[in-house]
Amino acid sequence: MQTFDLFSDATPGQPEPMGPRAFLLRGFALPRVDELLPAIARVTDAAPFRHMVTPGGFTMSVALTNCGTLGWTTDRHGYRYSRTDPATGLPWPAMPEAFAALAREAAEAAGFPRFEPDACLINRYLPGARMSLHQDKNERDLDAPIVSVSLGMPAIFLFGGHRRSDKPARIGLHHGDIAVWGGPDRLRYHGVMPLSDVPHPVLGSQRINFTFRKAG
Ligand code: MD3
Ligand code: FE
């Protein structure tokens, strides 16, 4: 069953600019949620969420998995993209067609036509989980945008500048929102504030974010 929020009968809003080539597409994923949730379940049945360790030796509060040709991983040796799940040695699950189509449409709406992601990182936040300020720079093709889909509980996204010391803006990300970053905004520092427990009617006490990239 599809559930709707107060604004779901409004025509989709214009992309909201967050930077020169960074846009927030409020509610863009809502018409697809009924396809996305079973697709996520198929991925996580084959490659369950797990907490990885950073090169500095900290266990991440966010649990993650991947689908697509390449998956993002971290361990004591560093961050990298891998064709296989380190837990099983098997290839990551294929990227569901519903995922790839949504990522392409969102990128196009934000001015990045012909986006063909080969990696989809799926992050799961439970209450208290956070992501400290960082840059995403393990991808070979830094000209391709990043597309991020938020589902479940809301989060406060921190959108910084090109130096770690630049004071970040705080942006609320809600169920169904998609953000797209490219060009000069691609390497901006960003993070997520510790998640408050405001259970979502469908997903409960969790936030799921999936991020599409061209990594190879
Ligand atoms: C902004 N994930 O997995 S959305 C990550 O909500 C990550 O799980 C967050 O940061 C999350 O690396 C934030 C994705 C995102 C990705 C790349 C960006 C935001 C970005 C690059 C530049 C600016
Ligand atoms: Fe990131």
C-alpha cells in the first residue's frame, strides 16, 4: 500500500539549488517507493547490512551494503571499490532496474543527462547513527554526478565547502527526497547529524540512503 504525505498531491516542485551544480528534488522518489522497498529487500537478503571498520580503526555507526558492479568498502587497509562482497567473496547483487531508472531520471532533472551509475551504496541509519564530515573522492570519474535517495526517518544533512573548516549548511532530508551533486559541488565536504528517533510510518525507526555513483 502506498502512503502519502501532506504534499504528495502537489505537482513535483522545481529542483532547489543547494550549490552551483547541487540540487534537491523534494519527493522525487515518492512515486517509486512501492518498487524501491522490495528491491532493497532483495539486495539485503543477498548482501546484508553490516558495520565496516574505517582505516583509523573505528566501527562505523552506519551499516551498509551495495548493489551494482562495484561496491564501496572500508577496512583497516583503506577505502576502495570492490567487485565482490568481502563477507562472502561473491559479486554484489545486481543493481535493480528500478534503482538505475530512478537515478537516471533524477540526474537528468538536475542537468546531468546520460548518467549511468555502476555503483550503489546503501546506508542504514538507526537512531544515533551519524556520518562525520568527509569528501567522496574514491571514484575514478569525478565528472559524473552523485545521486542520493533518502527513505524513512528524516535526517539533517551537513553541506560544507571545499575545506573541512568551512561551516556547513544544514539541510533537512525527508522520505522520498533525492539530492544530486556534480561539477564543482562534487568534492564538497558533507555529513549527517546523529539521527533522532522519529519513527517513520512505513520504515519505522530507520533511515535508508542510497547513493549512486560512477565509480569505475
Ligand atoms: C554531497 N552518505 O555515503 S548523501 C556517503 O545520507 C554519504 O548516507 C550520506 O555521504 C548519507 O558517502 C549523505 C550522499 C552524498 C554523497 C556525495 C556527496 C552527498 C554529497 C558529494 C558532494 C556533496
Ligand atoms: Fe559521502
